[in-house]
Amino acid sequence: MSESAPQRPRFFSRGSWPEASRLAGVLRDETNGGLILLVAAAIALIWANSPWSDSYHGLAGIVVGPAQLHLDLSLASWAADGLLAVFFFVVGLELKREFVAGDLRDLSRAVVPILGAVGGMVAPALIFVAINLAAGSHDTLVGWAVPTATDIAFAVAVLAVLGSFLPPALRIFLLTLAVVDDLLAITIIAFFYTDDLALSPLLWALIPFALFAIAVQRGLHRWWILLPLAVTVWALVHASGIHATVAGVALGFTVPVLGKHAATDRLDERCSSARKRSVALDTDRFEHLIRPFSAGVAIPVFAFFAAGVTVGGLTGLLDSLSAPVTIGVLVGLVAGKPIGIFGATWLLARFTRATLDAELTWRDVFGVTLLAGIGFTVSLLIGELAFGYGSPDGDHVKVGVFVGSLVAAGLAAIVLGSRNRAYRRIAEADAVDADDDGIPDVYQKPTD
């Protein structure tokens, strides 16, 4: 094999590599990931409301794992604490890349979506608290953070379906918004949903964490080195009382951010010609390898166990929709998210020198703020942390998340669908009016 030929990852056998590669490529597509997540949630809902609902809840409650290591968890807990840590590892990679080499590196460009994300956290939380206080439901205030999270997999999938002609800057705005939203959600989980903190396991976790960081920084990316270290960090963080998904984010932050030329230059300086064929994994390569498992296994399995709420027919659904928790989550997602994000970005543009991207209009931004009301993965996780698995209020959270996300997606489809048609008309007009070289004379965008 020549030196420039692509190296086959060592995770697959020679015969299985082409099939695995094709499947991984499908799972890396954000639209496919969102669809798989939707299917898993639908299966759980149907099963949990079928005559065999007891078998669903029985499956979720099966306990496996060694009790001596405090890992005797139910399958639902393994999905939330274990598999979801893989998803948050990918989130950590994205955050590291954005802070070091992405849009969040330039504060002048990132300040609008950053403050928009902060507004999108504060407004839903205030709405949830206000609704539950007005109803006299003080015990449910612990769920204030449920409507603050945006499900990036669903949101990007919906945008991909609706926005074939929407400007690329709109997707960048959504992704930056979602990255900051994830960071805020991680902070909330770490500080507000950690009950008892045991310092000893947390301190012990620093040892495998440091070894993992040294390994990835020096290009030691054999799975039998990194995986045991990562699992050890996860287990010790879990034993400390901090939600174990935080371990995934922390491990993601240790991975270096190397551009193509930076990786080549470093290898030219430090490595022999044989070593050049095994380039150190950076955030992009790590994400390329792990995202298929995250999108195809970790998130769908979590959604399967988290989404299964037994509604109890139409009567049960109506009763749940009247609960303060459900109303708080629903209104927080549908109204709080757009109010917080759009309000913060508009005020920033109105009273400072910050401006929108030249390609965007305020109506485009409003459509994205509606899309940010799709809360699923992290919202369901926070609901379980706040109320516990299978509790009545926990089930109300699920109903609020489902209904709120569907309403938000529908409203976003109306607004962004109309914007997409407007951009399509302009694209068609530009194609007709273009010069012989095929380049439109003047860039145009729909007006607000």
C-alpha cells in the first residue's frame, strides 16, 4: 500500500470494512440520525401504550452490572448514564473545535448566537417557573431546566429537509447556537443536578483522564489504550455523583484540534516516514469515527428507553396536558425559546455594533428560533435527573417535550418553508439573469 493510500481503521476486519464504511457514512448524515432517533422514540411510545406496556417497562427496569462498583444499573440508566456519554463525547469534540478553530474563536462573530443561546436558556426557565408557581406546584420547580435544551440532531434534520435553498449562514447560526446551548446544558447538569459529591472517586478519575489526554495528544490512538482509560474515567465520575455524561465532554476536550496542514507539519518535524502513515487523531477524525455509533446506537437506544411514557389513552393525554409541568415544558419550548433567542439577538443588534450575517434576514432568524424549540435528548435527560425514571411528573415532562417539539417543528416548517420558497424564486431568477459565465449579476436576498 502506498504512503498516500487511506489507512483502514483497525476496528474492522478486512471483509467487513466496505459494508461498515457505507453504513457509517449513512449514520454520519444528520438527517438520517434525526430520523433514526424519531423511529426509536415512536417505537417506545407505541410499545408503552400497547397491551404489552408492562413488558416495555419491565425491560427498561432490568438491572445489570456489578454492585461492588456501584454499576448495578437498570437498562434505562445504562442508556442515560453510559451510552449518552458517547453522545456528549462528540459534543465535547464539537465544542473544542469551535472554541479553538471555529466560529466561537472569533468573539465578534460568535457574540450574537452566544447571547442568543443564553436568552434561549433564561426565558424558557423563567416561563416554566412562573407557570408552576402560579399553579402552586412548588415541588416541580426542580424541572426548570427541562425546556432550556435544544435537540441539535432533530433541529438540523428538520432544517435539512426544509432548507434546500436557505442560505448556508442560517445553518451556521443554528449550529453555533446549538453548540453554546449544549455547553450551557452540560453546565446545568454538572452544577444543579448533582446530589451527593464524593471527592475520592473524582480525584482518582484524574489519573486515567491525564493518561487519556497524553495518549491522544501524542497520537497513541489504539482502541485498546483509549477505550479502557475512557471507561475508567466514566466509571469513577459516575461513582463521584456527578452525572457521567460530563466525563464524555471532558474527554472530548482533551483531543487536539489539528487542521490538515498542522497535522502534516507536526509529523514532518517529529515522526519518521513510517510514523506518518498513522496521523494523530484530531477532533475531526475522532468525530468521523465515533459519530456513527453515537447517531446509530447511543442516541436511539437512549431515546427508546426515555421516550416510553404510558399516556393512558385520550383521557390520560388530556390530564397530562393540564399538569403544570407539562404546560411549563410545552410553553417553554414553543414560546420561551424563540422569545429568548430572538429577543436577545435583536436587543444586541439594536443597542450594540453586533450585526447579523449579511446573507440573513430577521425572518430567517425567527424561523431558526422556532426550530430551537425542538427539545428531545437533553430535555428528556434533565427530566429524568429532576424527577426520576417512571415518576408521574417525569411522564408529564415527556408529554410536554413531545408535544412542544412537534408544535415547534410545525411552526418552524411554516416559517422556514416560506423563506425557502422565497430564496428558491431568487435562485431561479438569478439563473435566468446570469451572464454567460453563469454568475448572477447581483446577490439578492428576500426582504423581511
